[in-house]
Amino acid sequence: MRATSLVKQMLGLKGVVVSEVSLLAAEIVVKLELTRTKLSCPKCKYKTHFRYDTRTVNSRWRHLDMVIRQTWLSCEL
């Protein structure tokens, strides 16, 4: 099993592709790619191609830690 598939199953990620996993000294960085062309609102389920966040930098979120390392999810929206 590849490391990307293993991390995706361990973190329970859906609707994304894990493109890269980086193990650093104090953290794990998981780079993601969206598989959907439409984004949906988690509250009302409205779907659209447009997005509110138009920044060119990657967004980054903290996930639950794995063992002693911080886990970060990074994705270009």
C-alpha cells in the first residue's frame, strides 16, 4: 500500500486526492487536491463553481495529531 493511500484511510478523507505526504521533524504535511469541480455548502448543500476565497496561496488546516507529530492538511482551493 502506498503512503498516500494509507494516510487517506487513516485520516478518513473523502472527496480529495492525497498527492504528497511530507514527514518533517515535528510535523506531517499532507498535500491534497480536490476531486470535485463544484463546491458545496456544508450547511445548505448549495452547489456552485464559484468560490469566495480567491487567494493564490495554499490553504492549511490542522488535523488531529499522529503520535507525537502535528498533522497539517494543505490544499490549493
